[in-house]
Amino acid sequence: MTPPPPASPAHGANSPAARDIAHVLHPYTDQKVHREKGPLIITSGKGVRVTDEAGKEYIETVAGLWCASLGFENERLVRAATEQMRKLPFYHAFTGRSHMPMIELAEMLIERAPVPMSKVFFANSGSEANDSALKMIWYVNNAMGRPQKKKVIARKKGYHGVTIASASLTGLPANHKLFDLPIAGILHTATPHFYHEGRPGESEEDFATRLAEELDAMIVAEGPETVAAFFAEPVMGAGGVIVPPATYFEKIQAVLRKHDVLLVADEVICGFGRTGNYWGSQTMGMRPDILTCAKALSSSFLPISAVMVNERVFEALADGSHQIGTWGHGFTYSGHPVSAAVAVETLKIYDEQNLVAHAAEVGALMQRRLRERLTDHPLVGEVRGVGLVGAVELVEDLAEHRNFDPARKIAARLVALGEEHGLILRALPNDSIAFSPPLVISAAEVEEMVEKFGRALDALSAQLRREGLTVV
């Protein structure tokens, strides 16, 4: 066995950082750079803040990975988990077995669904939920006697996960390169980003019309009898926090109805108040046939995700399972009782604390303050977002909306400066920086977050000026 490389001189031989470098394969990380730089080790959290091993405190501007909706402490969720672990630490849902946390959680989700839904299937992550939804779509069309209706359309820059199927739905190059993805039968249509994709003289509504027409043409070219579903986030998350233009989903859904194509709403980021409504589907006027959710479902205290399906989808699943004698899909931890108990308590907290209304209120403040502080900044091309999710995009040419050369790693530099100023930031494609703080963030914390970000951005501007780079 080849021994691990020696620790970087910056890390002690047996320090936590050196042990991490020696043994951990990190997701979404340049492994060679990590071997030299090492990790930022977080040791505790409270509210919207986390603390590293040196005792430095940071505002977590993206709630971890868009997910720690109640922040980094909540005794009610700890209690819900421990009480359930004492009562029934595990049971499964195979072959008709059940338990009360799963039953109660399914009821609560159906009651809160943005459109009438019939049943809930549980998994463990957003990736698993979207993977399951894709399998359901194939299964349903076979059960309905439509074996050719299997192709699925997603969007460039969309994000739906990293399993083989969900990564194929994802429309980001880094999730495809060297992985031999996407798999066959997955198509990608245009990104609804007016800032970059709108044409001169084109209004947002004209842009939406054009994208709907392009989708219609794609379905016709493929053959409507072969196209089964369309996957979409209400607001695109990891692709850059891209808010669709006015009338976009109205026009897209008209095309889907015309060709009998199912709509899958990926609410993994947008669900549970993030956009100012309980669901992003409500914010964007979507009426999905299938809805996937995760992350804030349990405030990410424990892994859990869900797939809600309407009655038409469920009846086809039921018919197929009856023909075969079973529905041959599921996970050992589907509806895990401890995760489900924590999710039930999470949804109760959202209701009792009226957190969706709070998120709408502080989200409006965040959107306003980001624009007031940053719109005229010489590095900022666009500030965008809705509710408590937003992004700031950095550009080299303001007039042409041209981004920096990726080799300059401008967003990564800003992330490092953010850490110096006490912020954990997330860089997205096109040198965009995401904002998706815990839903419990206060107005004062929003002000502090935006001000610290502004100072970090000013520091980046000063660095670039010293390097002789002039932003046009």
C-alpha cells in the first residue's frame, strides 16, 4: 500500500488538519490543492455562526449547503432525536412495515404541499430523491403502456444531485467531465438567465417566450411520444441562484401540458420558506406532478428527503407494482424513524415560529441591502435573488456582462477574503457568490453579513488594482 504523502509544512504531523489530509477524500474539492492547503475545521455552531478550531467565529452565509435552516443549534431537535432513539432507533418501510414518525411526517407534507399530492416516498438526500423520481417516471410510463416515453429534459446550470441519474440531470460541466455523464435519454435546454442569455432589445417576457418556444421545438424534434418529464428548480441554486424571468414557468408549463410531459419541481433548496413562501413552486407559479425536497426538511440535523407524487403518478405506480407483485425500489433508511421524528419537529417549529413569514421579511431586507451596498460596485455585474436566497456576480466587463477568465479564480479569492472578514462564503459558476443564510437570521445579522461582505469585496478590488487589473 502506498503511504500517504507527508503533511504540508503548515500543519503539524499529527494535527487534525494533517490527519484530514492523510485520510479524507473531500467532495467538491481540488484534491491536490487540498493536500497543500488543508481543511478549515469547524468545531461548533450557534445560531447563524460557526467557530473554527482556532476559535474564530464566522457568519455562515449559505447555511452550510443551503440547508441549516434553523441554524447550528436547536435543543428541540436534539430532544426529538434522542427520545426517538430510545423508543425505536430504527425500523424500515419495506413490505408494508411502518412507524409513527414516518406516518406523521407524510401527513404533514401532504397537508403543506403546494398542489394536491397523493403519497410521499422517503429517501436520504436530494440526490436520492431526484434519482427516485426519475425511476418513478420510467416505471410509470411502462405501467401505462408507453415504453417509448422515457426521455427527460432538465436545464443547463440546473442542479439535481450527484448520483449517476441525478448528476445526469444536473447541467453543470464539473458534474459530467471524467464521469462519463450524462447517461442516455437526458436532455438539457436553455438556462433562464436573462442577464447573460437575453438578447439586445428583448424584454424578460419575450425572453421567456423564446425559451418556451425552444423547449417546444426540442420536444417536437425528439418526438412528444418519447419525452416523459421536465425537471426544474423554482430558483436555480448551485448553478448561480438564477431567478427565472417573468412569465417563464407559465409559458413552460403550457408547453408541458401540450405534450403530456410531467413537471418535477426540485424543491431541495427552495422548499420550506427559502423564497418567501413555503414552497418555491408557490413563488414561481409551478404546479408540479412530482415534488422533491430535502435539506431544510430536517434543518439538516439528520439526513432525510422526500418525493411527493400526485394521484395520477401514484395510480400508475400502484398498477405496475400489482402487475409485478412489488414496487422494487427503496432504501434501508427510507423514512428512518429518528430522521423522520426530527423532520416532524422541524416542521412544527416552522409553524410555531412563523418562520416562513420571518424569512420573507428578512429576505426582503437582504435583497434590498445587497443591492444598495453592491449594485454600483465596480466589480459587480448583477445582484439577484428572491426571499432569503441571492447571489452577487462579479464581472470584468460591466457593459458586455463578461466574466473574468476562470483561471484567475476571482470568486475563490473573494471566498478567502470573506473568511478573513468573518464570513463563510460559497462560490458558484461565473464568479457568483451565493447568499442563503439560516432562516432564523435576524435583521441585525443580515446588516452585519452584507457589510462584512462589502468590506471583503472592497479588499478584492484593492488587490486587483495593485495587480494592474482595470474593470471595464
